[in-house]
Amino acid sequence: MKHSSKQINKIIFTSLVIINLFYSVTFAQVQTKFFRPSITTTFIKPASNEIAKVYEGFATLPMEGRFDNRSVNSNMLNITIPPRPEMPKMENPLGAKRAIEDYKRSLKDWDNAVSKSISGSISPIGKEVFGNMFSRTSDGNMSWDKLMEAANYSATDNQALSAKESKNSANEMEAIANELVKRSYYVVYNIKSIKTYEQVYNDIDASLKALSIKTKKPFKPTPRTQEGWQIDFNYFIYKLVWDDATVNDFGDKAWLDASTTDPAERAKKITAFENYEFKFELALSGGSTANASQSNNPEVYKNAKFFKIVRKSMDQLLAELPSSMQDVMVFKGGREIEDFKMRAPIFQEKPITVKLGTKEGLYYDERFFVYEMEQDKEGKTVKKRRGVLRTSNIADNSMIATGTSPASKFRQQGGKKLYQGTLVELYEDYGYGFSIGYGLLDNFIGGATVSAEVRIPRLFKGSGKINKYLRGLYLNVNASYNPLMMGKKIFDDKVFIEAGVEQDKYDFQCISYGGSLSRETYFTRKGNLYLMPEIGGGLFTASTEDYNDPTDGEDKKEKLTAEGIYVNGSLGLGYHFTPMISFFVKGGFCMKLAPSWDADIDTKNYSKDFKTIEGISIPVFAGLRFRF
Amino acid sequence: MKKLNFIFITLLFVAFSASSQSRKKADKDTEEWRYELEVVQQGHEGSYLVKVWSYSKKANVAIEQAKKNAIHGIIFRGVSASGRVPGQPALTNNPNLEMEKQEFFDDFFADGGKYMKFVQVSGDGSVAAEDRLKVGKEYKIGVVLSINVEGLRNDLQATGMIKSLSSGF
């Protein structure tokens, strides 16, 4: 039986509608599968040469592994974006609620206006992408071949094997190809302003000057230590509308392939394609700043040859901005847009393996949440979080799946017992955190403590061998404050007695600040408990404002300060309450070196005091750790 | 030394009784034949891809029992059509066959029994995330299996459990 071209088109597009319906029923409630989304990057026409240069940098910028990069020639939108409404200043707290409501309303109006403006001008770009996707030739013919290749690459082992075992394997791949079309995303960047660091410092100084006039305090200019660029930008992420109505409409009006031979019909379809209005919906919009800077002190580069630190030109720094902009867009999109979240079920339980890898752009220590599907009382499927995983060994699966793709290993870091089939879904973290706690047994670095931390693998996002060894490694900045009323235990009792002063007359305060490296190590299956060895060092000071020098015979209060450096090491034990909050205790040693008094004290008489500061103590700390 | 031996034997006993408890649980669930069967696709050469939904308080038990449930379904219940994929009627239309030939089917569905010859896990053996569902206090696990329906039919005909198509009705 021979079908006419019209019938064939009808069959293809009707089957797509059926596939659409099947997938929307299956995945309507909770997305459990990952299909590689494609991203086309576009820009609002630049207002300056510098902005144009930043946009040019995107041409050679690789896209993150989990996305297909669909580049187009016509990627500039000739429109003007009105300024994004700013959050109003809250001078009157009583009017704050109303001001916030007004702000939200104006933001929504702005979103709608921008969205309308971009949607109108993005359609021609959609046409170019669509033409590429369906390998549209100069005579207007389209085919699924290229998209089927992408579907084959996107298919998981299970999908590949299922297609192999099926009598209608083409249907399986068509379904995947259709899911890929549905995940066509278009990102529009708009750089609102670009400033050199000199301009940034000028702006800061202007604000500080205004503040100093208001507070009647002397103005202190900001130290100008950096050079480079700072940009303020918006991004808009649009999704192609590819629903049943569009599939039917496009199939009827604009789809053309070699099976259509009637010249009049072909001409009609070509015209229909040229005039076709692709629809887009706004998936996410946001704004951020990005910086590319370096030290402006030439001395830094003189001694940095060993580390291969070279002073970059302003143009080179400009070229670093696209990567920062894309990182922001991908990170925010990954948190908000379901299609951006890579996901797969747990393949094996011991060790935990998941069939994700280099193809999806995994990096060491990347964070995933694990969910269990649960049917609620109304019969709806909801996902409940059961645990947290981080990548511990990345498999190279950058190939077309045949059923034997290698799986990556993951380490559980908190939660309940995980089973085969539970859903593993990307929920990338910022990689920053802080902790607050209290330290005992060493007054110089003890008392109230606060630390800020950055997860080193998150900075590099690497999948190479070196990155494997950086797993769980943190760089910390630590500070402590210990207001010791009545001067107790600052110095050994003996010293004060020898110095002829009564210890309980002095209010000392100890402050320390330093840095450290620490590493999270997991040793239980569920990973609720972790060990954290840490090594670091810093500076400490102990001072009192009301020291009465017993040697000068006067009853006059003076300032007494001791300063020194410390080196410390500790072993911590932590317990995860939630993926964000954990409790920790740690104990170790603290070695204080080279303490010295401030200059206005005759140190000769107090040399014995230093002996009590110098040496090793065994401090302990406990606190809460917050990670984002 | 005696103390060590005692500890070792006790541990072995505990491990064995835990495993037999889990087995008993699995068998109990299987005896009740609580499952749902749906057709996924028509496979090659007389095979069928079916998804069997099994219930158990332990997810792993439900996965283990899926193969038995799928074969049981093909023989006694059949699978209804889904979309464009045709259904598969039960291999027997005798509703009492299971009771009448209890001894045969007890052996057939024993652990490692003959049923294993006609079923294999489809895909890479993993359970899809949407096929692992917690319902109340138990799990509903869907496993996609490839059933050699032709082979199963021939075997049951050869052993006289079902009539061959050529023997008339």
C-alpha cells in the first residue's frame, strides 16, 4: 500500500502526538528521566564595544556537558530592554510591606514586557535552530536523521536495550527525539552595565563619601588593589513550545520532506515554514554580576613566576566574563528548571553507582539529592528526599549507549538507607558555608568562633584525576573572640604572682584569625557521620585596656597587648542533621609561637609571661555548620 | 578458642535466620500473587516485554518476586492491550488449573524453578525511578521483564498442562 506524502506526514505527526500524550501521562507528576536539553545562546544588541567583545567570547565557550549546544548565526536581538525595577529603599518600616508588594508587581510587569519583546524577536532564531535540528536543506526538505543521532546519544542503557528488544525500535528513539525537541532552550543575555575596576572603586568611594557626610565620620577611600572588569547582567531562559497543538499545526502546515513532490504543495510548505511563528515561554529570568579581576600590584607578578601567575591584559580579563555569566545561568537554571536537572536511578547499592558520567558533565563532589517516589493519599506521586550523594568516581560514558555503559560511583553523605531504583537528581550547591561554635581549653583561639568555608572541588568543577584527590577538601577562614572578664586564665597564675599583680583585676580579650585546610571523610554507609581532619594557622592577640604596670610604681592604667602566631591541627567529628546543617565537635593541638608584647611595655620584666603563652595546648570546639 | 567458635556459630545462625525470614516473607507475598501486569512492547520472536508491579514491605523482596509474578500472570491471567501494543490472553482458560496441578506448579515456581527459563530482566537490570513507589507502608515495584511466551507455551503443552492450539478445543 502506497501512502501519499500528506498521509505520511499525518502518520509521523499523529504518532508524535500519541508519544507526547504517553510521555505527558507518564511524567506529568514528577520528572524521573533526563533528556539532554539543548541551549541556544543569544544576546540583546550590545550598547558598547566592550559588551560586544564579551558576547564574542561565547562563540568559543564550551557548554556544560549535560547540554547540547545549538549555535546560530543570527544570535543578536535588536531590541531595547527597559531597566529592571530596583528594590525600593525602606526608609519607613511601616510602608515596607506595601513597597515590597509594589516592587513585586512592577517586577512582574517588567518580566511580561521583556518577555513579550524578546518572544517577538526570538522567533526567527527559533526557525534557524529548528532548521538545523531537522537538517533543513536549501530545497526546504527536513528529516529526523540528525535528531535521531542526538536521540541515540541521549538514550540511556535501558532505553537503548528496550529499543533493541522491541519490535518497533524506531518508535522508542522517535519518542526520545521528540523529548529533545521539547527541551529546546534559548538563553538571552543582556549586559546592563560594564565597568572597569577604577570605575567600581570610584562608585564605592562616592557612596562612602556620602555616608561619611551623613554620619559625620571621616571619609576613608577604598584601597585600590584590583584591576579588571565588573558587569551587571540579566539572563532570560526561554523554552520552545512543542505541545500537541504545535506538533499538529507544524506537521500540517510547515513540515516538508522528499515525499512531497508536488511543486505547488512544496512552495506552500516552504512559505509556511518561512513565516512560521515559533512560540516560546519564559522558563526563568534573573540578574547577577560577574567579575574578572587581578591584583594591580606589579610586585605580585615578580615573585609569582613559579606558580605561573601572569598579569593579564584588560582584553584577556574581558574574555573571562562569558564563562562566569554562563556559570550563573546554568547554576540558577539547574536549581529552578526541572529539565536542567540530570537524574537517573541508583543502579547498584554497594557501592552506590548511577549511570551518569562524563557525557552529562559530572564533576567530582557534585551534589545530588536522592528521592523516593511516594504515592500520597490522593493517589498522586510525590518525591520525598532520602539522602545526599556526591560524585566520587566518574565513569567515561561519552558514547552511544548499547546497554553496557559504565556507571559512576557516588558516596552517600547523610540520609536514610538507599536502594536500587531510588531517584538521584542534581541539586548543585554553592560550595560555600559557615560554622559557629565555641572553643575551650585555649583562650587565645577559643571562645566564640566563626568560620567561613569554600569547597575546593566546586571552584574547579573538574572531572580529571587531580580533582579526584581534591574531593571533600575545604579552605576555611577562621576567627575567634574570647572576652575574658576578670582576666582569668589568660596567663598562668604563677606569672601574675611573680609579676606582682592580682590576676582578677584585668579584663582581657583574645582575638584570633587564620586559615585552614580541612577534609571531609566518610566512614559509615549512610554517611550521617563524618570525620574532618584540619590543619591551619593564624594570628592571635590578647589585650587589656586597664593594665596596671607594677614596675613603674604609678597607679596608672595602661594598654597591654600580646600578639603571636599559632599553628593548629584537629580532628573533627560531624553529624548531618540535614544536607545543610550539621553538628560538629573537634579536638586537637594548638602551638603558639613567637608571642610579643606591644612596644610601650618594658618586655624585659615580663619575659616569663611569654613562656606561659608559648607551647602546645589541646583545645576542643563544638558548633553548628551550615552549608549552601 | 571455644568462645570464638561459639560467637562465629551464633553469627552464622543469626545471618541464616535473617535470610530465611526474608525468603519466607517473599514466598508469602508470592503465594498471595499480589501483582499487576501491563504490557510494555511486543518483543522479537514470540517474546513479550511486560512490566510487573509487585508489592512488598521490602523493596528488594518485591524485585526478587517479579519474575515469578510475571510468569504466573502470563499463564493464568493474561495481559491486556496498551495503546498500539496488542494484549496477550492467558495461556490457560481453565481457572482451576493452578489448584488441580498444584504439585506441578509448586515445583515450577520454586526458587530457581523452571519458570526461570522463560523470563529475563529487560534492559540493564536497573529499576526505573518511577517504577519504585512507596504506597503506605509497602513498596510497589515495577520491573520490566522479557517473557518468552512461545517457549513457555510449548513447555506447558509438552507437559500437558495446557492444550496445544492444534489439538482443538
